[in-house]
Amino acid sequence: MALDTEKIIADLKEASILELNDLVKAIEEEFGVSAAAPVAGAGAAGADGAAEKDSFDVELTDAGSAKVKVIKAVKDITGLGLKDAKGLVDGAPSVIKEGVAKDEAEELKAKLEEVGAKVTLK
């Protein structure tokens, strides 16, 4: 039985996100693999090219004791509403901003740590 690659790709393009998610889970279970493998590869590449990294994710790892101040800081940084900012803080660890330049990431980290939060740059 030969695979019709073009038909498979056409079917995938027409599938909903939910259907694609179910497909990935079924493939993982059937073949004992994980779709998370590329993440491990990216980590290995990051170790070799750490000096070349030019974009960072700012992750709130802990809100600390001054949670209200941290929520306000997250609200200002992200432009989110109060409820959404509170959700990010309550759900820590959570990514506050993705793909920012090193200088901006350091600045955001300093702002959050100034109000008592613990932050990690990834």
C-alpha cells in the first residue's frame, strides 16, 4: 500500500485544530513517540549557540508576597485587562511576554522583580 502524500497533506489542511490534536495524540499512543521531541532538540541547540540567542521569553515563576503589585506590573507590561493579568499571575509559572530582545527582557525582569516577583528568562 503506497501512501498518497499529497492527499494526506490536503486532508491535514482541511482538518480543525481539535482533529489535528486528536491525530497527534493517536500517533503518540500508537507508535510510542512524543511530539515534544523537537523541544529537546531546541534545548540542545541552545546549549551550543547560547551566545547567539537574540529573543527571550519572560516567565513569571512566582508572584511573591506583593501579589497585587505584581498583577499591576503584569497589566502594564502586557496591556491586558486586570482579570487577564490576574489570571497570568495566579497561574504562575506563566510566560508574560514572548520573543523579546535581550535588553527589553532584562528591563521587564527588573520591573517585575522590583515589585517582588521571581522571573526567569528563557
